[in-house]
Amino acid sequence: MSWSNSYIGIPFEAFGRAQTGCDCYGLAVLIYARELGMQLTSYVGDYVSCDERRELDGLFSSAIEVGPWRKVEGKAQAFDIALFRRGVTAAHCGVVISDGVMLHVQGEDQVKVESYRTGPWKLRLLGHYRHVERLRKSNG
């Protein structure tokens, strides 16, 4: 049984950061806390709505520019963040299960496993990002 199975079916909830409901970044917060024992910045209150793509783009961009995320080349690893554009902005993320496969949630849906190497996500992928703590552990 994969670590990812316990997250499938969690309903979408704007600003949610729990098993009872989460948004796309909230899913990452939940997974990092439960699976890796890492507390990510929640950003609750830093954006008005999951539909405010420019606000989300600003948060993602800042997290990449000043930390704690670094772009990785090559194959993605479990727990990397796959970042996607919606329109012209970086406004959606998923948590990688294995290279090309992610857990994510959006809109009025629920958390599901989906390929991002095919279908609509393929053309929206901006890259894979790894938390600096995980980079230190893999290099140390």
C-alpha cells in the first residue's frame, strides 16, 4: 500500500489544511506534516481565494526565489512539488507520488491520483521543486 492512498478522496476546501478538506497547496502542507514530519508555511490569509491566480503565482514565485523550494532537473521524486500554470500564472500544484504521477485537488473535486505527463497537465507543467530540507538530506 502506498503512502498516497490515505489522501485519495479528501474533498476540496479552500484554505483547508486537514484530512477533512484541503486546497492544492493545503494538500502539500498536510502530506509534508504527516509523511515527512515537516511543517510548511501554510499561507492561510496570504491569498483571498483559490481563484486569485495572480496572488497564488506571487506566493509560489516568492517561495521559489527566496526559499524554501528549489527547481530540480531530471526525474521527479516522491514528495517533490509539481507546479502548473493556469492561464499565464503559476497557480496549481500537486505532490509527486512517482515521476509523472501526482496527488492533487482542485475546484469542487476531491484528491485524486493523476498523470501529469499526459492529458491537460502535460502542457501546463512548469517544473518540479524540492524543499531545501529534502535537498540537504539527499546531499548530506
